[in-house]
Amino acid sequence: METVMMCCIRNLQQYRHGLLLEKYAKAGCLVTVERCLSQCIGCGKGPSVTVGNVWVGAESVEALEKQIDIRLTAERG
């Protein structure tokens, strides 16, 4: 089953982690960019995405990549 990742447009514009999202799209994830509906505080703290409906955030793009990899490994078993 394909892993779905979603990023808020506001977060993407602020933290510029599009190349990271492109990497996961090329690896087979379904990556979408959506308008933020919840206006969560987490988006203002650093780059973030949802991976399989679980919010993942970090202080930097590099740290976000590590967190996404951990989540993907857990999801794929």
C-alpha cells in the first residue's frame, strides 16, 4: 500500500522543504500539498508533514527527514 504524505502550503512556504518532499514522491509516496485546515501551532515551530495521518515535525529539514524515515520504517514494518 502506498504511503500518503501531506504538507500544509503555509509550512512549505515558510520552511522550503520541497526537495525533501520530492525525494519521497520519487520513492513512491503519494505526496500532496494542502491548504492548512487546522492552523496548528506545530506548523509554526519547524518543517512538518503528516505521514499516514500522523503529524511529524522537527526543528530542521534534516531532522524532519530522519523523523519521516523512522515513521516510514514503522509503517512498513
